[in-house]
Amino acid sequence: MPKTSFRKNSDSPKGCYLLWYPTHDRQRIESMEQRVRAGVFNALCVCELAFGRGDEARGSGLFILNADTDLIRKITETLAWLAAEVDAAGTGRYRVEPMSADVS
């Protein structure tokens, strides 16, 4: 996967943008997360949903750029429900982390 640069510029991005990723390569995700955080966005939120244990865990994540608090609240409620209800084995887990003080 090529390294993507999220450069700061004078114009803040307009709209809400989603960047999807699989959760199986934690080192790559953490590197990408650092690069996204270094960019300039009104709000950034990281969301993940995974099922399974250890190396067998599989899931997906989203970087949400310019997320508002209503969207973050709805995603948190939905992921909590999915983690609890969809996985009969009880291995479902999720995270929702707003990473900007400018979440409106």
C-alpha cells in the first residue's frame, strides 16, 4: 500500500469523508492513524468493529473526517448493538474515538 500524505492546507475540507480499512494489520493502521491526525480537519473520529480473538479477529474500521457529534453518537449506538447482538460467541468489540477538540 503506498504511503498517503494528508497535507495541511489553507482550506478545510468541506463535507464528511469516510476512509475504510480492514483491522487485521494493526501496525499499518496505527501508522495511517498518525498521518491522518497530522492533517487538518474540523473533526476526526476513528471507529472499529471486530469479531474474534487474537490473530483470528477480523473487522473493519473507518476514519471519519469532519464528523459531527450527532453522527458520532449514532455510530457509537449502532456499533455497541452490533458488537453485542451479532456475535453469538461473545467476541464482538468496538471502539469509537473522536480525536479532535473541534467536534461540533
